[in-house]
Amino acid sequence: GYKKPTICDKENILAVSNALQKVEILCGDYEETLHHSNKNSLFYFDPPYKPLSETSSFNSYAKDEFNDSEQIRLKDFCSKLDALNHTWILSNSDVKGKNENDNFFDDLYKNYCIRRVLAKRSINSDSTQRGQISELLITNENHFLKW
């Protein structure tokens, strides 16, 4: 429906290129990132979110399914980072917001800081489902989630 869609935003591409000049992008399993870290490393995880319904799974773009056992493996890695005094932040869906009896993340990350935040969703095949949705920010650092 766009009359003149921006296909190539030259200024944005050049700005992103400039920002990425000192960035190293790695491709592989997230556990391998530990070998590239130092004492000042901050780990941010944005895994495929745990589906809120049968039709809301965003795992199809990944080679392997990111199921509950993968969510648990990620939490175990976060615990390893914590033991090594690394700071980490993780985002995920708030399954409890959909089902108040679903304590999956609350139980899994019970020893860490869990904050529910509202995120705006503009895309959904059902327009009534667009709008704000609760998501999780989880971290091992108290000062990150005091805002």
C-alpha cells in the first residue's frame, strides 16, 4: 500500500556501517560467546520467545526448535555466567500474562530479577490482538531493573 516505499535508505545504511566498524559478529551457539568475553562483557539474550499460544510460535526461523529444554539450557548458561561474575540480561514472553498459572519463567529464574514490561505489538493477523503485551526482562543484576 506504500506509494513510494524506501527501499534503500543510504544515510541509515552508512550510519549502521559506521556503528558496526568496531563490532565483531559471531555465528554459532551462544555458549561459545564465553570464549570471547572479558570482565566487562555484558551478555544480552533475545532467544525465540516461548509461544503464548499454538499459533504464536516464532521458532520456525531457527534450524532447531527452541523448546522448553532449550529455555532451560539457556538458563543454565546464565547461571554459569553469574557464577563467573558476568552480567546478563534476557528477554522473553510473559507466559504468566496469558495464563496466570503458568510459572515456567518465574520458577526457572526464581533466583534472579524478573521484571514485567509492556511492549507494543503493531503486527498481528488479528488486529484486535495488536497493542501492548507483557514481556519479561530478566537479569542477574539488581541495578538494571530498578527503573
